[in-house]
Amino acid sequence: MKENKTKYSVLGILSYGPMSGYDIKKFYEQSIAGFWSESYGQIYPILKRLAKEGLAIKSVQKQEGKPDRHIYAITDEGRKALQQWLVEPVGRHIGRHEILLKLIFGRQIELKESMYQIERFRDRQQQELTEIRQLKKRFKTDAADNPNMPFWQLAFDYGEHVNRAYIQWAEKAIGALRKMKK
Amino acid sequence: MKENKTKYSVLGILSYGPMSGYDIKKFYEQSIAGFWSESYGQIYPILKRLAKEGLAIKSVQKQEGKPDRHIYAITDEGRKALQQWLVEPVGRHIGRHEILLKLIFGRQIELKESMYQIERFRDRQQQELTEIRQLKKRFKTDAADNPNMPFWQLAFDYGEHVNRAYIQWAEKAIGALRKMKK
DNA sequence: TAGAGCATGTAATAGGTTACATGATTAG
DNA sequence: CTAATCATGTAACCTATTACATGCTCTA
């Protein structure tokens, strides 16, 4: 059962409630931008497919002065398919860490250039860490009663742990490069 | 200058010395499997392209009883192109963390299933951490005089930091789920 | 004698982004 | 008046994996 992750990410979002493709895109951007994203070029065709496969049903909501909203709702069948996917072991996945790729070829450039790379990386992850903490707080107050909250907290926690590790590594690496210079 | 990362990963490997596509594949598998990988379906066409663009030159090494080796060597132009890419800031990249995707939809399945997911994840990262440490040691003794060594150490260090963070998070998350159960 | 290693490559397919097309409303 | 937001979708284009094709040698 080697199945499309994007499909299940959309189906999973629909498990939170009926939504349009536009809403789904927003969800990616505003909630899980830190660890997942999809473009319209993926979302709309997948919604069509989900409807064809009976995993979701479409209904059209007419609006004045704005385009119609095509709302998709997960079906029982869809929920079953999602559940099946959720319990499947996740396969090993190689995250492509471009910063490391650039580092290991560092002998080709000046040391200070590698340092800049790591500094930029550190700053970005620092910013991301700040954003995660803000999001975490916002969720805690805005949706304290949401039954999905505990799971979300785990995800935020993950982001905090990983980004802290990135930053710690970056500091250490910058120190090591400074020593190399001498 | 939005250019193909795969191309530069191949070019970077060639900066270590002349190699065949087969060698390059091995390099991915034996050295940087933790943070980058490419298939033959990418490697061979890219080598062809590099030669066409003058960034590498090909020569054929005949062997007895084995297929010929098509050796590619980086050119001065190739080295320049690589250097240019190396100093370019790395763009933000969203690693697709499937484990998180499965977690945030966790309400759809039994709590213990989410726990299994995290336990499997923790065990895998634990194993990866062990492998990184072994690789680190092996490199330290095997190639102590290699001028690229300091950069490699930074990459190993990265792997250690990140995997430690994964494991710590996993322990914490399992604890949180255990509490939820009660 | 089966399987792994050596070694090159292509074709089919899947996964994913970007640009384009359309067009009204609203906020600055 | 300009830009953003709302809203749907497609086509062209990259990026990447998997399966296939070939064929010899060495090891278990």
C-alpha cells in the first residue's frame, strides 16, 4: 500500500471539517507551514480525485460578489481510508538538508562564506522558533477546548525541539569554523 | 539564479575527485545517505548534461571482465559554477515530516496507535544516531589527513544534534500520550 | 546455481511548483 | 488607483523514483 501522502494530508485536513480548496491552502499556510505544504496545483486535482473515489463529497456554496465556494466533506469511506493510512508505519525519509550539502563542499570557497551560510541558517531557525512559540500560545487560547489540541501541542513541541537543536548546532559550528581560521 | 540542487550535489561530489556515476551513487549511499540521496535515473542524465555544459569532462576507462567505467572530472568552469552556488544563500525548505502529519490527525485513531508511531520513530532515529557516530569514528581514523574532514565533522555533528532532539521529543511525546490515556 | 556486485543507461510514471486565466470586492 | 483577498482551475514544466534492459564475474 504505497500511497500518496499529499492525498492523505488533504483528507486529514478534511477530517477537521468540510472545507474548500482555498481553505485547505490557508490551513497549510497558517498551521502546518512548518512541516508540510501543498500548492493549488496539487490541492484542486486531489479534491477532484477524492470525490471520484468516494472519499469526499462536493457541494457548492453560492456567494454574492465572490466566486462560489466548492466545499468538500469527508465521507465515512474517506475516514476509513484515512485511519488505515494513519496507522501504517511511516517510511524512512531523507530530508534534503541543503545547508549540509553546501558545508561539505566548503573547501571550494572561503571559510567566511561557510560561516555566513551557517549564520543565516541560525537566524532563520531562530525566527522560526519564535513563530512556533507564538503559534503555540495563540492555539492554546483560541482553541483550548478543541479535542485535537493535545496532538497539536506535540507538533509544536517537535518544532521547538528540532529548532533548538539547529540553533545549538549552528553556534557550535560557527565556533569550530572560527577556530579553523586561526 | 534558481538552479537545480541535484546538479550541484553531483558537481560537488566531483569536486572531491574524478568519478563514475556508479561511484557517485555509492558516495550518496555510504557518506551522505543521512541528508541527501539520488537515484541513477537522476545521476546519469545529469552527468551527461554537465559534460555538455562544459562543467565536467568524460573519459572512458576500459576494464577486463567488467563494464567500462565512464569517468567524469570537474573542469575549471565547473568548479567556478560550484563555488557560485555554494555562496548563494540557501532558501527556506519545508521538510515533510510525515510523523507530524500522522500525529495531528491522531484523533481519528486509537491513542495507542499514535504511540506506536512515535515509538517506531524514536527507535529509528536512535539507530540512525548510532550509525552517525560509527561513521564519524570511521572517518576520523580512515581519513584524518583529508582536508575536507573538518567540514564532514560539522555534518556529523548536525546529525547528532538533530537526532538527539528527535529522541528527546519522542520520549516526551510518549509520556504526554500516556497521561492522556488516563 | 542463485544472488550480489560491477556498470551503464532509458522509459514510464509519479510528485510537485509556477505561471497563467478570470473577475469581483475591499482596504489602504 | 493599487494591491490584496476571495476563489477556482489548468497547462507547462521541473524533479525524482521505479522498473526495465544488458551482461559478466565472483562468492556462498
